[in-house]
Amino acid sequence: MNYLNRIIITATLLAIIILPDIIFSQNIDLAEMDVLAREDGKAYIFHDYAIPLSHGFHVYRSVNNGEWVQLTDSPFFPVQNGYQLQQQMGDEFDFIQESMEIENAQRTFLLLRSQTDENAIINATLPNLARLLGRSFIDQNAPIGEIVAYRIEIVDDLNRPTGDILEHESRLTPERPLQPQNVEADHEERRVRLQWHYPTHDEDPATENVMRFQTYYRDVSNNRTVNATDAILLRTTNQNEYRKHITVPDIDREYEFWVVAVDYSGQQSERSEVVTLLIRDNIPPSMVRRVRATVSDRYHSEITWPASTDIDVVGYHVYKARGDEEEYYRITDELLPPLQTFFVHEETEPGVQYRYAVTAVDENGNESERSNPAHVYIWDYRTPEPVSDLRVSFDVEQFQTELSWQSDTEPEMLRTFQILRRQIHPEAGVTFDQLNESAHLDPHFTDSGYQDGFREGLTFEYGVVTVALNGNRSDTVWTDIQIPVITPPEPPASIDVRMRNTERVQVTWPASVSTDVTSYKVYRHHVESDSTNTLAERGRGMRVYRDDEIKLFNQYVYSVTAVDSAGNESEPVLADTLLAHHQQPPPRSRNVQAFTTDEGVELRWQVQDSNIVDRFKIYRANIATGIFETIAEVDGGQTTFIHAESEAGQWFKVYPVDRMGREARTATPVQAVNR
């Protein structure tokens, strides 16, 4: 970034400011030079070398690396003292002296020549000063569009080159400052505030050469244009919004305002959009003070204040507000005369605190700020009506009570409803809990119970009280509710199912651990038909059931549930699958015979009850008292069997086996004989 750009970007205040880390150089090797091609075809050359007193310089130009051409017929010598500078600058010099708060011209000159960052900004913003101090030069016929090198050669007081040279090369591309945007203006009487937008260097790098702004206005009535820039209005770093205050000479006139941007060569942008403003007397009267308010015997507010001393006041307006937070509303339809310094507000409401304020209005319609607030409270002795239609219900899903009621109390009179609760069964004291800690204005309330919620089965009493703004309370309206028991009890821990007396099933179970169980239900599931029947419901002390309606050799699953006082039924406890059967094994086979045939030994027998026999197991031994081994199993409906591997003389036993796998306890051995 070149030297001049650093000056522009680092500037931070209006008028003369301190520019850190940037000063004019006394060392030619460290000096820098910059060239700005203007839209009018001129090139503005600016450098930061402090030319010694009595020294001057020649300027040379080279186009596209061509020969150097001398632009100065004779050396240019800067002014040598403050009186020369003052004479040639005129009003600009006076402005600089005023800004620097120095009256001596020579001292001003010496300070402007000093190597300070302050002077860097002054020279960059005042091209005429830079020229007179030898820090700038204008190429009047610059070869725009070409690559041009400029050389500044320092000479002494005898026109002899000192050997100090500054050079800079760049393409001369014409530039003109971007015009300011979004110009706005407002005013207080003759003082106008002008605001505009201009992008920062980061937002638009093309604006890097813009150094300052100038503001103008035109009196539409006489077409007179005025440069209103009475100070160096610098463009500053990281700022894109600017403001300037201008005082116009007359009121009741229309003025046009605009802004231009100026680069460090003094070249101006096109003017911004023009803002037209009608300057009128818009200064309001002085604020009315010492306003007071009292309550009359009829509960009306009486507001008083001292008369305004502004000579152009034509009347007053009175404003009111309720409480401390509500907005003010005007209560005077027309202006009160300038000598009337009281007002009675009759449309007051009991129990309301008001605050009042007064404004003064002048002949141009300007209204002053509101006065100090005057507070007054209208006492209210009314008692609110109690609520009606108080109802309470229980939300089973949310496990909370819902209260609702009707109220005839006007909303603006209501301070709060108080919601009360206490446990009445089992009784837990006579003190009520107030459920709402803050104001509650809705005619309904949700109670989630204690910290751990509601306990099932308890009964609570609720009360609702209406409290008015004046603090008066209505009678309390009561209602109560029992919290339903919705959690099922625990089932019995186990169930015991067994056969009794051949064709009866006995079901027994222990007591549930839940204390509110009132009965138990017994169920039977028939596996083959996939059907379930409720067999019985027993009182909490009867934990046995005998099922006589079963069919032998059917499979059943018995279960028991616990039922509490609210009718809630527990999960069932299930027994293992039971096959209904006789308690005793089947009787032994009768009339067992064994004889040999061509196919082998043929056995025949009879059974006492074929319905309980599932199959027969046949055993064989070589002697009657020997060890019998199983040789076959046959179906329970079969009473004959031929064993091809047996022979006469061997002994046989036939055992009936039931569906439980139980064999008959005894069997008579029979020896096979020849037929």
C-alpha cells in the first residue's frame, strides 16, 4: 500500500488529527512518491520528501520507457517563509492557523514544514498547501492511458542538482471519486444535520484515493449556493457513515443539500443525490415543571401546574397513564388556554393509580416534552364477587388435577385469583397451601401435586378466592376430589395347581403384597381350544379354588390376578400347563394269555378302563422270577400282540401306561405255551 493510501486509511478524526507511524521523510532514500491520474487529463504528483529551505526541483516525464522530457522550464522553489505562505493561501492559511491555534505566520510555516504525521494529513487534504510547500506538482498535459514515469530532481539555490532524485512509474488510468450515497437531512430550527454513506477502503478498494468530503446547500428562493465545509471533513478508517451539522441563515425557506467526495489532488466527485428540506421553527417550548395531582372528594383527579413563561405558547395538553408501565394517552381534545393551569379528570376508576403529565404547545404547533409525572391513587373499597361454577377433574394421562371456574369480576379490577388446597382424607391438618405464588388471572388452573406428584386414593379440597386490585378479597368457593387409584396392584408371587380326587383341580396362591387388594380372580385357559374362562372371584382372605369342571387328559393353564378397591386388576400370575389326569396309575391288565403260533408268541389281554390307558408296555423273561426286559410298546386301543422273536416257555408281562407315563403298579407273569 503506498504512502498516500496509508494516510487516507489511517485518518480517524475531523480537522487536524494525529496520524501514527507516518511522517514526512528527510531521507531521500526513504521518501515515497505517488501519482494520481485525474478525469480532466491532468496527473497529480505527490511526494513525502521534506525539501530543504532554499532548495527547489525540476520535474521530468518518460512515456513507455522513452526519453526523459523536462516539464519545468525553471526549477520550482517552495515558499521560503510564513508571510509568503500566508499571502498566497489567503483564507486557507487563516483556517490552518485557527485549527492549529497559532497566530504567528512564521511559526505556522515552520510547524507545517516539520516532519510530523499531522502535516502529512494537512498536505494530503489541502493540495494548494502541498504545492506551495513543494510537495506536489500537476502535469497539465499528462499522457493518459500510457505507462508513465515521473522524476523529481532536487536542486540547490543556484539551480545545481543535489543528486537527490525521486521516481515513480505507473499507468495513468483516469479516476474520479465515487459520489456519496444515501444522503439524509433533518433539522432543529436553523441547525441541519446532514448524513451520508461512503464505503470503507475494505468495502470498495477503488475509493482509496478519496481523502475528505465537502458539503453544500442552495437557497431555493434565491438560487444561492453555499459551500458549507467549514472544517476539513476527513474520511476515516473503518467508518462508512458520516455526519455534518450546518446552520442555515433563515427559516421558513426551502434548501437543497448535497455532498461531494474529494481525493488528495482536490478532484471532486459528482454531487450526491440532493435532499430538499423546508426549514421551519420546530423548536418546542420549554418543558412544563412542578405539575401536581390530588384527589377530590368525588374521587376525581385535579391536576395543576404553573403557567409557561415562553411568549409563543398558545395552550396546554394533559396526558394520563395507569400505573407505572402503561403508555401515556392524551385526555384533552382541544388545547387548554395559556392562562388555564388546572384540569379535572373525572373519568377515573376506583383502585387505579394514575400518573399525569402536561405539555406546552406554541403557535407553530411545536409541543414540548412531557412534564414531570404527577401520581395519584383513587381509593377503592369495593369487594369482588366470588367465583362460580367451580369444577375440578383429574387428568389420568398427565396425573394432575384441572380446575376451572367462572368470574364476573372485570379484568381491569382483578389482581389475582388465589388457589388453595389441603388434604382432607386421610386428614393431614387444617392448613391450606396456596398454589399460585404470583398473580394468576386465568379462570383455570393445573395442579401437578406435591414434589413427587399425587398419591392415589387421597381426597383433596380446593378453594378459589378472587382478589381485586384494591386488595379486597371475595368469599372462598370450595370443591373436592378423590385422586383415582389407577396403578394396578401387584399379583400374587406364585400359583400352585394340582389334581385332587381324580377329576378335580385345586388352585392356591399366596396373598399379594399390595395392601388395597379386595379380591382375586381365577382364570382357566383350555390349550386345545385356545379359550379362556373366568372361573371365580374370591375375597382377599380366600386364596383357594377347586375346579370340578374339567375333562381328563385335556391341557389347562390356570392364572390368578389381584383386584384393588378401585377395580384395577393386576397382571396375571401363570401356572405351568396342567394335563388333567387320574391321581392313581391305571389298574393292571386282566386275563393275560400267551401261546405260540407260526408267526411267534401271541399275547392277548383285557383292561378294566380303556379310557385311561395311553399304551401298553410288554416285558419278557426266561423264568418267572427272572429280570423282565421291555420288548415292545403298543397302542392303548390294542389288546393283542405277536412277537416273532419269542418262543414257548418264556414268560411275559403286560403293563397298561396312562398319558402321564405312569405304568400299572403290578402285572401277572404269564408263560407262553403251545396251543
